[in-house]
Amino acid sequence: MKRVVAALILKDDQILACQRTRHQVMPLKWEFPGGKIEEGEQPRDALRRELEEELGIEAEIGNEVSRITHHYPGGGSVELRFFEVRRYQGELENRIFREVRWVGRNELVKLDFLEADRELVKALAAGKII
């Protein structure tokens, strides 16, 4: 099972959403920034590293707000751990995505998110999480 961390980066009442490029796996789907936990790496350290690589920021990783295990049709499972990020240093810089966008909670459900993220997106939009 692949272990993945993702950030719910908050600014006012908006959350940062990122769109994959055409050349990535599951092209043009929306997701929250983050990535795989490397062997021997702690989840918060992995997320800090991923956010620096993807967005050029030094993030202060907050509480874990959700943990989801998702099984994709055709095989492959992923354990996703979502952490809130309310503070970071540096200017957001889109280094790998097609698009990066601040989105209001109620607008999240309008984006075509990865299948594994959809339940969390609904919970965020309904105000059930953070």
C-alpha cells in the first residue's frame, strides 16, 4: 500500500487546490498538494519536503485532520493522511502543477478531484472538517 500525505493549506476561508498536468498519472484531476512518504520518513517531514518541492514554501504542519484508505478499481491502494497548514514562509510558486487555485469550501465540489479525495472534499464543503 502506498502511503501519501497531503496538505489542506488554508487562507481566510479558502483552501489551496492543485490540478495535475496532462502528463501525470490521472491527468487533469484536482488534488491537495503533497506526495509519497519515503522509506524511514515521518509523515510531517514528508509533507514539509513535498510542499517545498512542489510550491517552494516552508510550511508549519498542523494537526492531522483525516486519514483515508482508498482502493482503486483495477488494483492499487493508498493510505492518505491529510494535515492542516495555516502558516508557511515564502511565496507560493507553482513548480509542477497545471494550475494552482485558492478555492472556497463550497466551490471545492465543482472541481474534478481524484477519486480518493472526494469524500474529504464533500466533508470540507459541508464544514464538517476544519
